[in-house]
Amino acid sequence: MELWGVLYALGVAAVFLSAGLSRYLKALVGRLPRAWLRTLAYVMLYLLLTWALSFPLSVYMGYFREHAYGMSNQTFGEWLGEALTSLGLSLVFGSLVILALYAAVRQAGRSWWMWGTGIAAVAIVLSIFAGPVFISPLFNKSTPLPAGPVRAAILSMARANGVPADNVYLVDASRQTKRISANVSGMGSTIRVSLNDNLLNRCTPQEVQAVLGHELGHYVLNHIPKMVVFFVLIIGLGFWVVDWAFRKLVAQYGPRWDVADLSDVGGLPLLAVLLSLFLFLATPVFNTIIRTSEQEADMFGLNAARQPDGFASTAIKLSEYRKIDPTPLEEIIFFDHPSGHTRVQSAMRWKAEHLGGK
Ligand SMILES: [Zn+2]
């Protein structure tokens, strides 16, 4: 699917550049009075049309495939409503970020990619900060954990590891999916641990504690700020590579695509597809960085929750949406979490070393 996604994006870029859609859009916005208004109008039309052209693939991946695997709880209308909410967010915030990037290109010239990296860093930090309080509520409801022994055990483990108990929430993920999951989101004052209701409904108290131990690991080990640093560095490298490739391609095909230079907003479809190609090729690097921190959280969680059996059986349950025993190469390239096989092995090793196998 990752490969098809990139090939599809290449096709969309071809519609804009080779088939002349970009030329048409530039003519359409050309009568607006100011340069930044023309850029903004082009960017919003570009985002809207890219969304529409990619719609068949999004429906297949997000709706039909989820249903084919029995993972979705959504009707088509519910799915479409959320897809439109996401489109609205990208039209408002995505276009502001792209507008800021074009301002950097026009002001800073060749060194735009350094300013661009700074802009990307600010955008990433703000979106993570806003995630749990402004973005997630558009899709799901968060509530305190329901009273009972599970809540008592979870909050006790949180307090023991220095995580304030009012930073632990239950989220109604069953609105969208049957998947068991939990996560840490937010930054600074908005950071929180969220358990999804499927986890609470489909797992034993021991399994829930094992998963929460893992999430507390992300929280205590500051994984979110660390990931931001890595991602910003990779994006900076990406901007630099994209800048180089863009100049090469425009020198050759610029007249045919009606793209003058980097400051020409008509080159946005080319910039976007070059960046997605770069990010696609960087997938194993992204996955390995994330998977390494997931492994750290696994170890933290085993020590914090002391539920190796619960952790192992949850890893097996997750195989309904993650291949449980991939080859080592598959795990390095495609897996952003340790495989079920690796996790069961870690849990059983922990059990043997700590409890003598009892
Ligand atoms: Zn994790």
C-alpha cells in the first residue's frame, strides 16, 4: 500500500504538471490583486483538488480495506464526515504552513530550506501541542477512566512513575474501529495518556496494565520531544534534497510544465511529490527510529507493570492488524513497532530473569 500510495501521488502530480491542470489554476488565480493572495488561492485549490483526485485510493484504504479486514465500526457516511473534517483542517492549517514556506523561498532564496525547517518545526510542535485539546475532540470524546479496580491499579502505576493521575484518559475509539490501542499525545501542559475503550472492553486487567506500563514509558522517557527532534532533522534533509531535485527537473522540464522557479507556486505539485518520494524512501529510517523508542517503552512497561503474560497475550491480540512474525528485514523496513514475535520473546525473557519462569 505504501508503494501504491507513492505511485498514485506520481499520477496526481502528472495530472497537474503534464496534463496542464496547474497551468489552468495559475491562470484562474492570476487576476487576484496580491502575490500572497494568488499563492494562497492556488495552494487551497491544489489541496482541494489533490484530495479529490486521491479520493478513490483514500476510500479503498480507509474504508473498504478496513471493512474487508473486519476492523471498522463506521458507516460510509461517518467515514466521509471525518474525511471532510480532515480536509477542512488541511485547507486551513496546511495552506498557512505552505504559505509560510513560500514566504521563506521569496525572502531567503537559496537558503530557504533552513528557514523552511524552522517553519516545519514550529508547525509540528504546535500541532502536537494542539492535538489532544483541539484536534482529537473533533473526532473522539475523552473521559476520565470509569471507577473500579482497573482504574485504581492503572492510576496507582501512573503515580508510582511520576505521571499525574489526571493525565490519564479513556477515549471512545470504538466509534471508528475495533482495534485495541492506547497512546501518549500532546506536549508540555497538554501531554496525556489515552487508553482506548476497545482495550478496556476486550482485554483482561493484566493486559490493560501491561499496555499502560508501555504508554507510561513513552511519557516518562520523553519520547514525543525526542521524536520531534529526529523528524525535524529528517525533514530538513528532505527540504535540501527536494531543493536540489527541483532545480534539476525545472531546468529541463520547466517550460513544458509552466514552472519558472522555486518561488513559482505552480511548482507546488512538483515540490509535494518530490517530498513524498523522499519520505517514502526514508520510511525504513522513520520506522527504525520509532520502533527503537517503542522497544524502550516495552522494556519500561515490563518493569513498571510486571505483567509479562499480559504483555505477551496483548502482543498476540494485536496480530489482528500487525503481522505477528515478519522476517527481520520486513521488521526493519515496514514495522514501526516491535513485531508480536519480538514482544512475546521480550516478555518471556523478562519473566524468566525476574520470576524464574514462575
Ligand atoms: Zn508505543
